[in-house]
Amino acid sequence: MSATDTRPGEGGTIESLARWLDSRLRLAEGGSKYLRKAFPAHWTFLFGEVALFCLVVLLFTGTFLALFYVPDTRLVTYDGPYGPLQGREISAAFDSVLRLSFEVRAGLLMRQIHHWAALVFVAAIVVHMLRVFFTGSFRRPRELNWVIGVALLLLAFGAGFTGYSLPDDLLSGTGLRIGYSALLSTPFVGPLAGFIGLGGEFPGTDVLGRLHIMHVMLIPAGLVGLVGMHLAILGRQKHTQKPSRKATNDNVVGEPLFPNQTMVSLSLFLFTIAVLSLIGGLFEINPVWLYGPYEPFEVFAPAQPDWYMGWLEGLLRLWPAWEFTILGVTIPSVFIPAVLVPGGIFTVVFAWPWIERRITGDDAEHHLSQRPRDVPVRTGVGVGGITLLLVIFVAGANDVIAADLGVGLQTTTNVLRVLVFVLPVLFGWMAYRMARWLTGTNGVETADQPPGPPSTEPDEADGAAEATHS
Amino acid sequence: MAEPRRRSRTDAPLSQQQADWQARSDRERRGTRWVAVSLLAAIAAGIGLLVLYVQGGQTQAEGVLIFLAFGSVGLALGIWVRVVIGPDEVVEPRYPMASTDEERSTFSEVYERAVDDIGGGTRRRFLGRLLAAAAATLGLAIAFPLRSLGPGPAAELFRTAWRPGARLVDLEGHPIRLADVAVDQAITVFPEHAPRSADSQAFLIGTRSDAVVVDELPEQTAPGTVCYSKICTHAGCPVGLYRAQAGELLCPCHQSTFDVNRGAAVKSGPAGRPLPQLPITVDEEGFLVALGDFAEPVGPSFWNMTRDVPAESADGDEVGE
Amino acid sequence: MATSDDGRRAVQARHYCWAAPRRLLTLMPTSRRRAPWPRRAALIPLILALAGVGQLLMAAPVTAQGNVSRGATLYGTSCALCHGENARGSDDGPSLIGVGAASVDFMLRTGRMPLEDPDEPMRRGPQQVSDADREALVAWIASLSEGPEIPDVSGIANADLARGLELFTSNCAACHGPTAAGVAVGQRDVSSDLDVAEPIEIAEAIRTGPGVMPVFGEELIDDQDLQAITAWVLDLRERAAPGGAAIGRSGPVTEGFVAWLVGFGLLTIVMYLLGDKATDDEEGEDG
């Protein structure tokens, strides 16, 4: 059984290499099963893959950038090719970003691809997450992967924020200042955490070095580690699938891992690189040389964070000036919108699988994805939640919108303060009604057909089997 | 055992695929042609990229060529798998994720036996607790160096570099005479001895005559001027936007609006308290000077802001800088 | 391998070759039409000549006297209704004593004045009076009292751009934005998009603070700095985007749109084409 590598190699190098490996690692035994592993192939299952590929692009371009970036706030005199900053005292960090942009061949392209990849990365994560949410793919046994996924989203926020802050241009410093203020407002640990993080009072001298290590080491390590777990669990639990005549809760119907799924993924990976390079080359992003270096006493309007932080910015702009002192302790006005509310939102998101179980009492094992219309309450709640975040997100650009629409700035804010309550309820209710309406018409037609209304999909036999275990 | 299985695995799908290929030979031939064309395009784009790089590079052309190079290979693989190979389907059984009762009880048995080997009864429990305590202590000890990352906040958050007699200087470090402050002018000022200091930045504003309704520090303001901290009390952005006609300072980050003529009270927006006012006067040479530090902490409100200022600040040291 | 000098030249060359496509690709609102800078540059001598006339009026009593009296007449027919007799102001308009030549020139030149109705907001538009009438009005108001004179922008071609960028960021960007695109700065106020302003108008606005804008006097920004800021604003318009399409240069807002619509949009098309598209009612796998 083990002497196969002594046979004369009749194949090419690949085959002899495979033989060599197998005789040391015993791969053929399990590998044969894996080559034909079934992958449900619906196109919406590829969102997560795009996120993964963006991460790969980020790691590669980021490594290139890290070879040039200098995380140092010490001042140097700029003498590079960019005229309007020549002779200006700027931080070594900003200087290195300018050098990377103007003097390193392909450096600007790498910087832009990296930034665009970050924006698309979070977009892909969010859409992937919405797919999982609305199809109920987070239900038992996949709660763990839901939690890991949400943690990945948080890490992506962290990676984005630290990266946004590194160039030490005027925009990045403004974002950092707001983050620091939110930290200072946190009860008990706030001021200490702020000082420890920055190595002293704002702006501090150590902050760029700290952010840099977080951005290039700690957070990527966390991302890669959690992605590994995410994939390992996926491999163990296998994909969910859309119910059909063939696909049931007790099987997996899909394309084989090799060659089909491998080639699809590889193709998508290459397309991800291609598209990110295209926008990286054709669209200017974060032209820091126009913003100038960060000075703590300078600022500009409009100052927005990258899109995925827009909802936090919007919360800060919408929240009323509530600052109170209880028992001699001040609760700063930023604390609730910048710390408490986002914390609450993410707690709900993390806990959603358990919240839903509490409501439905459904603890059975599910491997079939649901149609959103078949679960009207969840769909309504989801649409309402998204609407809420979208309104808040829009509020993050209230000054730009006010200028573009010709509406007053305070009027815009006040209208959004109303919409933030009205629209989520309205859209959530509409989604709920629409789901009910769709199943109402569809339920009659499909009642006799094998796919059936998937709301009745929890498999009784399976549930019974589960019951014996627990 | 491995041998027959491998043979059966490779043979069956191959013949299936070959049957498929014959049935769709036309499609396959067309697909193959396009795969080849795409790969050739990728080679061309790759060579172009090389040439471009050697020639000195150009960001837009680089982006487009990488797009063409990678996109072409992606396209080739896509056509290959979707047109040439075509759809394929595997059905696998799926079993409940949980182990069976039998497996679980076997595991428990093995585990219990192993635990018994460690030691029995009270001795084990005692040692186990001691081990946990040791781990916790070590964990704490390991976490402690975190504290080395920076000093704890003492008086810095409560004080700035302003002190009695400090001249107001502009960004370039020039001291400012009262006569220099025009109506509707807003000048970013710093203490003379701490130019460009982040927490001491203040806005010196030339007010319109008789516009000031409420003066927080009536005896401590040079005529026709007011001076406020330039750091927003909300999230700490510089309140850099002066709406002269309305006498309002607006923070560009979250639009907190402060009424310059009413002690920088919050008119609208999310800030929770007014901008602290700097007491100023005019010295014998006509220059503006500070009478002391701000009465309250500048910048965003922070946790425990209302407690007493830490003792270190009482000796008048410049803890702020 | 090229030397670093070659690299720098390449960078500069890149600036210019990309300028035209940038404008094609830009997502800027269409209202941002404007004459190319070179063409407007030709106007500078003319503008300067006209502006110079205003200043010369003081020095040349004969001409000035004629202009001043004509200005007084014009004032009586077009302005006095709101700004009052002898420019002392009325309920409908502020006094013009002390506003100076620069302010009047700015208001007339940018079409903000005269207003049909005093309750209307002042908006930028084409100049509504003739150049000669404008000069006469400027001369008359300037003769009433002292105030900021029409600044000299003849040196902007040689102004220090680095200084301009620095001063622009510390004094102007808070309201006008880093790229001078304008943004809402209050309930009814939007800071001007400086893409359309003439150099002389920029300089006059800095000195006089029209509308809610604060004043920046000579003590804070001397004449050389004034020209540096003006030069930087003009440079911003034509500064090529080495990174590609400038997409409105309004920062992360438009960047977010491009990331979603172009980046994620293109990838969604790819995913759709690569993946299985079975709908709920049909079987996907055996097609």
C-alpha cells in the first residue's frame, strides 16, 4: 500500500510529484473523496469567495506598501517631485506615502488597488452576510460560522480604520481624532485606554507605529486565522443548498470540486484581481497630496470616512446633544452614538441565530436555504434593519447632500432624524407584507410540487434524530 | 485497497465526460477556440505590462493591462469550465452533524479513563484549582506590560499650555495686536511658548460692535474680540468654520454650531457643552495676552470629566504640553 | 533601469497626458462647466487693467472725479433704494460705508448685486452692469470712506504654490473643502464652488468676506500670500489626477459609490455568469 512511489513513473512531473507527496503524507485515500466533493453552485454563493479573494489582494498589495511605508511622526522636509509640497515640513509617514505615490514605479497603482480592494472587501462581506441572513443559512448547525463571520466584519472595520489613519494626511488625522474622542468617552477605561493607545495625550507620538502594527500584523493575523476557521467549518458542515427535486436536507447536490468548482473559483479570483486593478488604475482614490499633511488645528469639510464607517459617522451627526451628569459622573455626548449604539447593534447581529431560535423555537438542523418570502418576519426585520443603517449611513454625508439638493443643513439633519424612525418601520412592514403576499399566491401553486414551500422544510425525521442526542 | 478505488474513480467520470464532449463537440470546439484566444490575449497583456514597466510605467495603463492579463486568464478558465467542460453534478449524502450516542459514550469513556490517570479524587481537584490559579496569575503578569505603552491620564486632559501673560501668536508665531483683529476675522492662535500646540489651539474672533450679548468673562476680554478653544466639545475636530455674518462657529465634522456672541453656547448639533473661553487682555505694547488657562477642560467631554482636577496640576506645571 | 530623475520626469509627463481623459471620466456634476484655464489666463491682463483703473482713480483726480460723479448718479438710480442715501444703509440693505472698493467690485462683478428684491438671497451670476458702470460705482463708494482696496493679483503666475496649499488648508478648506468644491456650511449657506471664480474675485472675497465668509485682513494674509492662495485655487482646477479619474474629488462619498457600483458591480456580473442561475422553480444542475 505504501510502496507506490517505487513504481516506474509513467506520468509526467506532476504525477511523480503527487506520488512523492502521497508516499509521505498518504493523501490519495482522502483526496479521492475530496476531488469529487459536491459544491452547491448557485451564483450567490460566490459573494464570500469574492471577499476572500479581496483579502488575498489586500495581503499582497499591502505587503508591497509596507515595504515603503514609514510609521513615524517625526518631521522631515519634503523634497520630492510634487511641487506644491516641496520645502514643507511633513511627517516621515506622509513623506513615505508621497514617495510611494509619485516616485515608486507602480507604487500609486498598488496604493490605489489596496484602497479599492478594502472598499470592495467590506462590500462583499456585507452582501455575503445578507445572503446568509435572508436565506436562513445561519441556523443550526451554522451558528458558529455566523459568529465568526460577524467577527470578520468587525476585523475588516478595524483593518480599514487603521489603514485609513496611516497616511497621516489631513483626512486620516481627522478620523483618528474622532475615534480617540469616542475612546475617551468610554466609562472607567476610556481615558486610560486613550493615553495608552497613543502613548500620551492626542496627537501623541507613538500612534502611527501602534496603528501600523495593528494594521499589518495583528488584524491581518486575526483575519487570516478566522477565515481559516470559517472555511474549515464550512468544509466540515458543507454548503447549504437551495431545495429542489434532488436537493434535500439529507444530501448535497452540486458540482464537483475538481475540475468545475476549482476552475470557477480560480476564474473568479483572477477576475477579482482584474477588476480591482482596473479601478485601481482608472479611478483616483484618496489623493492625500491635495489634502496636505495632518495638523491638529486644521480640518476640512466635507470630511467623511470610508463607506463602511459611514453609519458610525451618521450616528454621530444625527444623535442629539445629550450630555448629562449622573452621580457626579459625566456621560459625554459622543458616548451613546459612538460606543453604546454600535455595541448594541453588533450584539444583536452576533446573537441573531439565538434570538431567532428563541422566537421560532426551531432547533432542528437545517441544510436547505430558505426563500426570504417564506420567512416574512425575519425578512421584515432584516429589511427594517438595513433601512435603518442606510438612513444613518446617508446622514453621514448630510453636508454633501444638503449642498447637492439645495436643502438647509439643519433641515436635512432633522428630516433624517424623522426618517430614521419612519423608513425602517415602513420598509420592514412592506417587506413583511410583500413576503406574505408572495407566499400567498405561490403557496397554492407549489403546494404539491416536490420543492414545496421551504418554510415547512425542517425535516421531522432529522429533528427527531436530533432530539435523541440532546 | 487504494488501487482499485483510484481506478474506479478516474475511469467512470472520464467516460461520462467523453460522452458529453461528443454530444456537444460543436460547442466544445468553439469554446476551445475562445479559451485559446483569451490565453493569447493574456500573454500579450503580460508582455505589454513588462514593456510598460521597463519604459517607466504609467498608472492608468498599468491598471488596464493587469486587468486584461488577469481578466483574460479568468475568462479562459470561465469559458473552459462553463462551455468546454460543461455542467457536472455530484450527489453526496449528508449526515447529521452530531456524533451518534455510541460515539459519544465511547469518547466519554476514553476521556474519563485518561483523567483518572492524572490522579484521583480530592488531590486532583486541589491540583487542578492550583493550576488554574497559577495560569490566571501568569496571564495577569503577561498582560501587565500593556500598561507600559503609555502614561496614564493625569492632568493633561484638564489643562492646556495657556498661562497668565502668554502672548497670543498666530500659526507663524507672530504675536497679535488688538489693532490687527478686524471685524469678522477669525485667527487661529496659540500660546507664544507653545506654538502649534494641539490642545491649546484657540480661535480669536473680531466680533461686530455690540454683537456680543453674553460674555462669559466680561472683565477678561479685549474689546471687540472673543477667544474660544478651537477644539469641538463633541468629537474633538477643530471648529474651523466661522460664519462671520451669523457669528457662529460650526464644526465641519458633525455640524455642532456655537454662538460666538453668547459665550459659544451650542445652537444646534450634537455637542453637549459650550466651547471653553480663554480669558485675554491687552498688554502695555498693545499685544493680546492670556490671563490664564481655560476654566474648563477643552476638547471632547471624556469619562469622569467632572471630577476634581488631579493634584499635579495645582503646582502650575505645564502638564498640558 | 532609469534613474530617479527619469522617474520624476515620467511622473510629470503622466500628469499632463492624463488630464483630458480625466475630465471625460469625471463624475462631476455637469454644472461645473468652465472655460479652460489657458483661455482665461488671457483675460488676466484685461481684468488687471480694469482693476487697476479702480485704484488709479484715487491717484488721477481728473478721471476719478468724472467717474466718481457718474458713480454717484448710478448709485442714486440703482442702489440707493436699499443701501440708503449716501450709502448709509436702510432697512432693506446694509450701509456701504467702510466696505471698500474690493467689496463693491466683488459684488457687482459676480452678479450678486444689484438684487431685484432685497429679500432674495445673493447668488452668483453674470455681471449685470457694464464694466464702466461697475468702475464708476466702485470709485464712488471708495471715495466715501476707507476700506479694503481691490487687491493686486498680477503676480499669481509666479506665486508660491506650496505656500498657497498650506494657507488654503489652514484658512479655506474648513469651509470650501480640500478641493474647493463647496459644501453646506449652515442652514441656508453653501460655500462657493471656487471652480468658476476669477482670480480677482477670489482675492477680493478673501479680503472682504462676503456673506457668511470671515474676513482675512492684510495682517493675517499679506498680498503675496493672497496671490499664493489664489494661485493654488486656480492650480487645483487644472491639476491632473495621476491616479485616474478624479470622480468629483469629493472624497470617500463618491469613492464609496465607485467601489460598489463599478467594483462590486462588475464582480457581481462575473459571479452571475460563472455561477448557477437556477431559480426557485426550475432545476439548475442538469440543464
